[in-house]
Amino acid sequence: MPTPKFVLDLRAKIGHDLLWLSGLTAVVLNDTDEVLLVRRADNGRWSLVAGILEPGEQPAVGLVREIQEETAVEAVVERLVSVESLPPGSYPNGDQVQFLDLCFRCRPVRGEPRVNDDESLDVRWWPLNDLPDLTDRELACIKNAQSPGPEPVFATA
């Protein structure tokens, strides 16, 4: 999926300056102890499904949309896993960005995973005991999504 139109419109006004955005991350867990991952087209790394919340869109609704757009899997959101401010970053074109990320635990309800847009090279279920190389943050999201407690994780300092 290309850069959302609202981001392009903002970039036309602010240039490459730091843009604060709402990000979404999905930990989609099935009944056989597997997590849904996508292999990103931009860097070739395996990753949790993630995206940007559109203006006026509810977070859970936006995440279900992102999961379907990227993987063809229909899912439901079960609970909020974590809320965190990610470090600032930049894109190759010089755009500066920082995300407030909302991570949710999700459950698949139908559909077989497949590449469903141009953001991914591959999509598949991965056994939780045999994951590919993921970031520390993604591993923490998966661990927190597996916790029995319903409370989301967030920084207090």
C-alpha cells in the first residue's frame, strides 16, 4: 500500500519535518501456537503486521483493515497489548517520523494467509517456538500478547 493520502497532504505542507503518527501492530495468534508474519518488500525482513491509523478511524477497525489488506486473513481484535512511543526514524527520502504505536492481540476467523498487496513478499504462520529473526520490540509484543493478564503494557517513566 502506498503512503496514505493524508500523509502526502501533510508532507506537502511540512516537508521532511518530524511527523507524529498513530501506528498499529497486530499479534495475530491462531489455535496451533503460531503467529501471522509478513516478509516486508522494503527490507526483506519478517515482521508483525503493522500500519498507520487513518484520520477518524477507530484503532481496532484500522488494524482489522490492515491485517486483511496485507494478508487476506480476516481477524478480530481480542485486546490491547501495549501502548508505546517508538523512537523517531527517517525514510530514505528524508521524511522524519515518530509513531505512537498501539499493539493488539488478534485472532483469525477466516482466510488463508497470502501476499495481498505490494508491501509484502511473503505471508505465513510461524510456530511460536521457531520464529524468524524479529526485532526485540516485536518479540516483546508477542510475549505480551501471550500473557494471561488483560492489562496492556505501557511505560511509566
